[in-house]
Amino acid sequence: MRRILLCLGLVAALLTVAGIVARPRDTTPVSAAQVPDSRAARIARAQQHLRDVPGDWAGWAALGGAYLEQARITSDPALYPQAEQAARKSQALRANGDALVVLGALANARHDFSTARDQARSALRLEPNDGDAYGVLADALTQLGDGAGATEAVQKMLDTRPGLAAYARASYDLELRGKIASADSLMRRALADAVDPHDAAFCRTQLGDLAFGRGDLRSAADEYAAALTADPSSTAAQRGRARVRAAQGDLAGALADYADLTARLPSPSYLIEYAELRNLAGRPATDQLSLAAAAQQLFTANGGRDGLTTAALALATGRPADAVAAARAEWSRRQHPDVADTLAWSLHAAGNDTEALRYATRAGTHPASYAYHLGVIHLSLGHTAEARTELTRALATNPYFSPVDAPNARRALGALR
């Protein structure tokens, strides 16, 4: 197999595909009602097997992975304790890398990225060529802000287990480094390796997200349509289609999409986006934000930690001080650009633009929303030249990056001119 060198810039835009780890940002599972019967049957068979052969350590690890995969697809964190129990049972029977990979993937799903990193490294000490362990390690290091370490782990995964999951991680790694065209190319390579409709829909959705991020609405719409053709149940593709519709001025269509997908998958991120659109349309959004808060509580009750969602909810409900506290706590755990941007925007909302500027600069200017936040913070500090540069950059990167903030950026630029 020809070695894929990330230094050549092959591409990026996502995280996990058919694997058991979900990208913390933009996780996209489908509803519990849409979990294929084969998956439920597989879990039932594994449970029966382990009742008959309770000492099968490999079977317990596989059951833990199956629970975690079901949790990813259904977005049901209540399955996390079952996944952990099965993996720990496997580990108690025999020290093995499979169980450690499941525990590491579970830690990533809970956003406990330091633990995920440690579990992956433990697995690699037992099996140095475990591609799945490198995938867990790459996910963890990416979120911890260790870009060089994440790139190295992705390269190891490409070397030991090339395929869709490795290509998708490599694509995301390169996207974070601003190599968008290369990210698109590698995601298309991942698409070529997709073996079932769900994987194809995943890849198409990521290609749609990349197209949307560069302001190419036509290509984005085409990719989301292809994803929904492959897998009509894909909430991620439906969310993408809703964003395109909002960008095209079809607010009614976007609201209908969000109403349907949040009914099927009431994740906090989708509900917060739906609430923003409802506010834009002059409709009440209290119910959506309440549901988002409830979903976040369920996540934390099952061992999850997510300061970014806590901060987003606080900002959406007019509590900037709480947003700052949540974002600061998250920053103390991991120095990812998403966290820097959220902390900067929370500080701006709280009126502390001097400190906000430091974190906004740390976040960078990609995607377009980062450049917009940096521009607004400069503007609040009276830095008109810098504000003009960053607001222009945001709209040049993606004129449709937000149905609320993109028009705000245009108005601010008009005033500056």
C-alpha cells in the first residue's frame, strides 16, 4: 500500500466515520428508532453468548464497542455506562488493547480527552500497530490542541490501517491546518472507500460541509442531496440542507428541516441552531433552549463534560458571565481553536474585549465565524483597520456563514466604509 504523507496536504473535514468515536464538533447520529435491526440483533446475540461464555474477554470488549457505536448513532449517552461496564469486564478478565480502545473511544465521546489519550497510549503499548488505537489517540490530541501529535497519530493510522476512517481523520487534520482543497480531495478518497449507504452519506455530508464553509452553496446542496439519497435518515445531511436553505433565504424551508431533525434527534447543538433561526423568524425559542439544556444535563449525568455547549446555552439565554466561566473551565482542560473562539466570544459578550482579543487571535481566522468574531472584537476596541480586514476576510471566506452574523458583518463593513 502506498504510504500517504500528510505533509503533502492530502485533505480534511471531519473525524470519525464508521468508527466508534464521534467528532465533538458537529456530531451527527440518527435517532434511536432508525438504528438498524441488525445492530440491535448483534448486541442481543453478544449478550446471549456472554451469558453462555462469561469468560470471553474479547466478546466483552466487542459488546462494549457495540454499545458505544449504538450510543453514537442514537445520540443516547445513557448507553455510555453499559459500554464502560462491558469494556472493564473485558479488561478484568485479561489485559487487552481492544478494551482499552473502547474505553478511550468512550472517553472521547464523553469529552474526557486526557483520559482518552492515556487509554490509547496504553493500548499502543500492548499493540504498537493498532490502527484503531491511533484513531482514538488522534481524536484526543486534536481536541487537546496538540496539532503536531494529532498529525503524527493520523499518519500512523494511515500507515497501519488505511481506509475510510483514517482518510476522514486525515482530512479533518488538514482542514484544521487550512488545507481546504486538499481536505476535499482526501474526503473524496474516503468516499471511494465507502462500502455502505451510511458511510457514503457520511462522506457526502462532510463534502457538503466543506463546500458550505467556502461559500459554495450549489456544491453544498448537491452533496447534501446525495447524502440524503444514500441515507434518508441522515440528520447531519438534513442539518446541512437546512443551513443551505437559510443561506438562500428560504427560512421556512430551513425551519421545517430543523423542526423535523430536532424531533428525531434533540441534540443541544441542533436545538440551539433551531432556536437561533426561530428568533430570526420572530418566533419564540424558549422550548428549544429548554430541551437543549435537558439534553446537556443527560450528557453530563452519564459522565460527559462539554463546556462549549454550556457556554453556548448561556450566551443564547443572556448569561454572558456564565458563558465565560464555562469556556474558561473548558480552556483549562484543552486548548483547541473552538474553545479559544468560544471563550473570546463569551468575553466579548461580557464586555471584556481586551482579554477577548487575546483568545480570538489564538483561535485564528478559519472558519469564517472566527474571523467575524475577531473583527467584531477589534471593532469594539476601536481598531477600525483591523476590524475591516477581518470582517472582509469572514465574508470572503463564506458570505453565508451565519444567517444572523453574516448580515451583521455586511452592515458593520458598510458603516466602516
